[in-house]
Amino acid sequence: MPVIRVKYSTLDIGGNHSAAFPMGHGFQQGGVKNPPPTSSFNGEAINRPASPHSSHSHNGRTLLLLLLQICFGNHKKISQAFNIKERKKLMEEKNNTISFKNLHSREYPGHKKKVHSVAWNCVGTRLASGSVDQTARIWHIEPHGHSKVKEIELKGHTDSVDQLCWDPKHADLIATASGDKTVRLWDARTGKCSQQVELSGENINITYKPDGAHIAVGNRDDELTILDVRKFKPIHKRKFNYEVNEIAWNTTGEIFFLTTGNGTVEVLTYPSLKPLHTLNAHTAGCYCIAIDPTGSYFAVGSADSLVSLWDLSEMLCVRTFTKLEWPVRTISFNYTGEYIASASEDLFIDISNVHSGRTVHQIPCRAAMNSVEWNPKYNLLAYAGDDKNKYQADEGVFRVFGFESA
């Protein structure tokens, strides 16, 4: 069983330590608590009798006794003060934690078949949904839920719209990837397709480079295509000899990630696409990847039911999230990078604190989830899955969690 080196740091452990754990069995205890620093005195100097000829002997002994009392007599008080400070810090963290238990989900019907993908635009004012019914829809969802939802239908694809993504620099432009082998660029204000290109296979993944200049597309044949957005033409193609499941750029666009069916994450430089690292991330296939908005971490969801969190600068695993019991299909960081949502065939979506690893909330579901995505400006989580109605037909709905009222 492969072992990952994990780098971590806590209040209890001085400095950085490495620990190894076999995936799927949690952390082994790593490192030993450093003993508290101790103060030492020159006993001979302290116990030496004062010279009878010294006019300051009494004052000297008083000063030494005072020093001893400060250093030793108040050691317990100093320790208590430190503990009080730590408890206060934990309380502040708790007070700053969102009370997810008081928030609600709202349902948005409209598609005729199940929804495969949901995505927010860069300013968080519009949500797009892509469906097996061959359409995408644009929804205007007011963050506080006070206004009426408006929708625009994007029609033109002749097969399932499997994934979609918004231009990171333009709040009204969205790209869709379909099983009909085409990639289309749409204006969300008019619902019109402005550009389209036909590629070599059934497209299942699509993502924008952070500066909006390029689009990466992955297909079922494990082929990667890079499109120049301005010309909307391929500028690079590469076929891989292993299963490629999801693709992503880091926040600067200098690193490109591929999750694979081998349980690895392939890290490539961009634009050369030369191999930089191969991360043995999981014991089963890696299905999905998300980059945290601060650029510090990325997370990987796997068929082994685990989500791993990685330090992006050092390419080291720092934590795993273990609440799910089925293969992880989809993950997303919230806009502050403080929380991560993950979903699978489990009948709940897990929301965990990124820094502590603790689950803070679970959203109940009625079916396996296909897509979760946090709003880039608010703590609203869109999610869509394989929901069925009472006749076992696709419901064609998605939901948004995070409203103060249902």
C-alpha cells in the first residue's frame, strides 16, 4: 500500500515534522511533543553567601528571591495565561464559524433530464446548469433570495452538456462542453452562441485559464485540447496513455493538473505541458480536483472515498477528509478557502473546515451528486445530482444551499 509523506505543524509540535500514513487508514501518530522550555540558573551563584563587606548583600538576596519567584513561582500562572489565550483564540474561531445548521436549500426546476454540471460566473450573480437534455440554462439568483429568478435557455448542442465554465474575466461569457464533440461559447445576456469548434471526441471536461486567454478541454478518449479563446481554435493537443478524469490550472495559470485513473495527480508546467511532478495521491482512481481561491492548496477526490488536501507550494499532502464512504465525484472550495464541500453517492454533501479537517455541516441529498460549486462571492453552494421523481424519471433540478429561509 503506497505511503504519502505528510508535512504538518500544530501548536503542540515545534516546527515542521513529517508523518506517513497509508491512504484509507487515517493518520498515524507522528512527532513527539517538545518538552516545555526550562530555565536554568547558576546554583553556585544563587547560593553563594553574600560578602559581609558588601553593603548591597541584602538587596542582592532580595533581588535574587524576586527573580526566582518570577521565574518559578509564577510559572503556573504563565501557563494558565497561555491556556486562556488559546481558549480565547478557539472561541473566536468558533464565533467566526458560519452557522450552517440555520441555512436552507432552494430547488430550481427547469431541465427535462438530470443536471450534470453547475457553475457560477466570476461575480456570483449568475448560475449556469448543463443537462443531459442537451441544453444549458442561465439563472439569475439573488444572493439573499429576495428577487424572482430569471432564466435563459442555451440551445444548440445535439448531445448532453456534460460540463460548463464561465470566463474568469467576463461575467457574461460562458463555455460549454458536450458529447456532440463541440465546444461552444455563449453570451449569457442574449443566449446566443458566438463561437463554436468541433473537436475529435466526446467532451467531458472544460476549464478556463485564470487570465481567460485559453480554455482546456478533455474528452472521453483521454485527449487534452487547448483552445485560444480569441480565435477559438486549438493551439495544442495531447493524447495520454492513461485515464484522465479532470483538469485544472492553478490560480496563476503556470501549473496544469490532471487527475488520473491510476490514483495519481500529474503536475505539468504551462504552457509547455512538461511533466513537473507525479503525485501518488490515492490508492484508487482520482476523479476530481479543486484549487483553493487563495492559491495555497488544492484538493483531490478519489474512488477510495477520500478527499486529500495538498500544499500547492510544496506538493505535499497535509490532510485528508474521511466522511464520505463512496467514490468522491465532485469537490469545491468556498470563496474564502475556509470550507470545502465534497459529494459522492452518499446521501449527503459534506462541508468541512479546511484548516481543522472537521465536518461543520452535512446537506442531506436524495441521490448521488454530479456537481457542487460554491459561489465566488457568497456562501451559497449549488449542487446537482441524479434525482428521480416518484415515477423514477429524471427530475432535472438543481439546488442552492445557503439561504436564511427555504
